[in-house]
Amino acid sequence: MSSAPTVEALGRQPDVPGTAAAAEAMAKEKKDGVVKEVIRLERESVIPILKPKLVMKLSYLIEQDKDRAEFMKLCRRVEYTVRAWYLLQFEDLMQLYALFDPVSGEKSLEQQSLTRDETETLELNFLTYLFQIMDKSNFKLLSDEENEVAHSGQYLLNLPIKVDESKVDKTLLSRYFKEHPHDNLPAFADKYIVFRRGIGIDQTTDYFFMEKVDVIISRAWRFLLRVTMIEKLFSRKRQLKPKKDTKKTDEVNDEEPADLFVERIRLEKMELSIRNLLRKMTIQEPTFERIIVVYRRASKETKKDRGIFVKHFKNIPMADMELVLPEKKNPSLTPMDWVLFLISAVLGLVTLVGSLEMPKADIWVVTAIVSGLVGYCAKIYFTFQANMVTYQNLITKSMYDKQLDSGKGTLLHLCDDVIQQEVKEVIVSYYILMEQGKATIQDLDSRCEQLIKEEFGVECNFDVVDAVKKLEKLGIVSRDSIGRIVCVPLKRANEIIGTTTEEMVMRAQQAPAGS
């Protein structure tokens, strides 16, 4: 099955299919005094198993030693052949990036003596190759809907983080998407793009004293706004862009793939009680296992900046995704902090003036008012400073612990990732046809997913259409009169692919010297 993964929150139980209309409600359930939110995710096409483990396990399942050896040989030849398919494309990608590498690309461009039009054409060629590799690696563009769900709560980051748009180029990606239209582009797609793949879970256990105080103040403030009817003046219904259906409509999608449900546990949903306020609590947030951010810095008036940044991160909590965004502004007090601060100051001053104008002003009352006002202002200030320290620590952690690579290193990783995914799809689909016989594309799809689940304990949305195309390109499958897919025997499959260059090199290396 092959469909574009999306993230949406449901107002239903996991066994009931969700709809886009339910995107704002979340399935809720109490756990340890905190309301859980269940986020629905469509399963991704990536096979989350290391290739050596996959090959060894499937080989072990083959009973005959002779067949096992032939299967191992086939796996090697498939990898060598797939690697050869992509060799020229990967070389072109790396040569293009050498011109736009933020570190050394400027000198390379100067040596080429290209015109402006030629340079812009090469920029678009690079992005075209990059998007193709992202697609083959099963990375997906972050959509507005996914971005909204990710930012609908807080996790460890409690400051509003914004991108400084004056420092980010808006022409490169705009030109690319004008020539290569995409459905469901996020609002920020002209400034930077975010690719994501894989879903994980991150948990943190602590007392969260300051955060709990903030939750209490926030709830009290919302209650005040609701009671005074002021809330209606500022509230308005959100309008989301209509989302086009991105799911492929080939013959495989007779049924929707089983969805993945992950829990978000956050302090904002905490039940107010003395026990909850004084004990340690565990909060939980879904993570994007891999995130790649692509952008260009804004150019100075005197010189055009051609560098293209490609940064690769791992295990980024959805709610803290702002940490990996480019060219962030320095955090400041939130608008809510300023409103609370000003209202408290006005109310405190009015009360103070009223107390002083009384015939017999009580010095203790005045002192209490002033102390309360100063204390509240100090609380806002120190909370902000604590959040700033947390922010700096998270930024440092994202740079050293969570950033996998950038630039050329990221591209090399992606190139290898493409090969690994393509090879795994071929190996799994051929193994099923070899062991279970001819199959329709729907049967092959379900059998491959079942094999991965039963033998490796993981689930994925197997991209059977792409796998069959590669099998046909290799020439090791055919179709019968009613369209069922049939594989050739193992030995014949190895003969069809033939001896690869890598095998010839290894034989030459193993041959005795002088022979």
C-alpha cells in the first residue's frame, strides 16, 4: 500500500476511522492525573529494519542450503545493481551541491564563470534531484496540517520561537515550486522546507514546579476571560486551507492501511490537585525520528548568497520542532505575559492609589499590595529567565546531540538510504513470491506487510507498486495471463542479473598474486 502519511488529531477511539473534519478534537483518556491526547498517523512506507538483519533472517527461513546460498548471492547482486542505477544521479547531485555548498560553493561558482541564468538553472536542477532522493528515501514534506498538530501543545520548550524572515531567502524555493507544483504546501514553503520521516516517542520525568504554576495561572486567566465575556472579543475560528487528497489511487488502495496511534501527555491537561502539584510527573511527546531542513539565507544588498543549507536532525519532539528552524529570532516575553503583567500592574496601582487616598491609609495594606505586585513581576521575570536557560540548553542539545549532519554529509547519507530502502523492497517482495508463489499486487502487498510484522515485529505501509517496478526492471518477475506476478527461480534470477562489476573486483582481489 502506498499513501502519503499525514498527522491528524482525532476525536474518536482508535478503532473508529477518523476524518479531516475531526482534525481539532483529540481522543482523550486519563492517565496518572493527566489527560492523554491520541494523535493519529498514517503508516509510512519506510522499512525500519537494517538490511543485514533482513537478509540474514530471510536466509535463515530458507530450508535448503543450496537455495540459501543462491538467495544470499541474489541479495548481493540486487544491491550492486541498484547502486549502479543511482550512481550517475548521485554523482550529478553531489557535483551540483559543490556549487551551492555554503562553505566552499562560492569559489566553485567563481571558477565556473556561469551567467546568472545558468546558475539559477543549476539551482533548480539541484533541488529537483534533492526532491527525487527525498521521495525515494520516504521523506515527506511537512504540511500545514502536520505543522499545526505539532504546535498545538508545549513540551520542553516554553518560549515562542519565530523565524526571522528578513534573514531567509524567499526567491529560490518560490521559483522551484512555481516550476514544480506540489499539493498541500505549507505556508512557509517559500522560505524553508522541512522533510520528516519516522515517528517515535520521547518522555521526560520531573517535578515541573514552574510549569505547573504557569498552568494554574493560565487556567485562572482563561476562566476570568470567559466569565467577563472578554474571550469572545479575541477568539475566532481558525480557517484551514482545504487539503487536497494526496493518496494515490492505484489498484492497491482497496482498503485504507491500518493507522498508527501515538499518545501525547502534557501538563496543560493536568488535573489540578495537591498530589499532582507536589509529585513527579512524566510527560510524553511524539517525535519525528528524522527531520531535514532546507533553506537559503537572505542575500546582502551588495552580493548574492548562493549557499543552500541542508541540515539533518534526529528524534525531534513535535511540539519543540521550532528548535530546528533556520534563523530564529531571540525569544522574548509572550504576548500573554505582557498582558498579564500590564493588567496586574494597572490593578495593583489602582488599588494602591485607592488605599493611599483613604483618610487612614493602612501601611500594612499598602505594603502587601506593593509586595504582591513586585512579587508577581519578579515571578514573570524569573520564569522567563528560566525558560531562556532551558531554550539555550535545548538549542545546544539540538546542535550537538540531535543534529546528525549537514550539507554534503546529509546528502551522502540520503544517497545510501535510498539504496538500502530500494534493495529491501526488492528482497522482501521477491522472497514472498519465491516462497508463496504467484500473487496479485494486492496479495503481494498484504503478504509483504504480514511477513515484516510477523518476523521482525514492526509494521509499515509497504510500497508494493515501486517494488514490483524494480523487480520488472531487473527482469526477474513476469505476469501471467490474468496479471498475477510470478518470479523466476533463484538460480535463473542470478543468471539474469549476471556477474556484477563488484564481484569481478572481489574475485581479482582474492586471486593469488601472479596468477
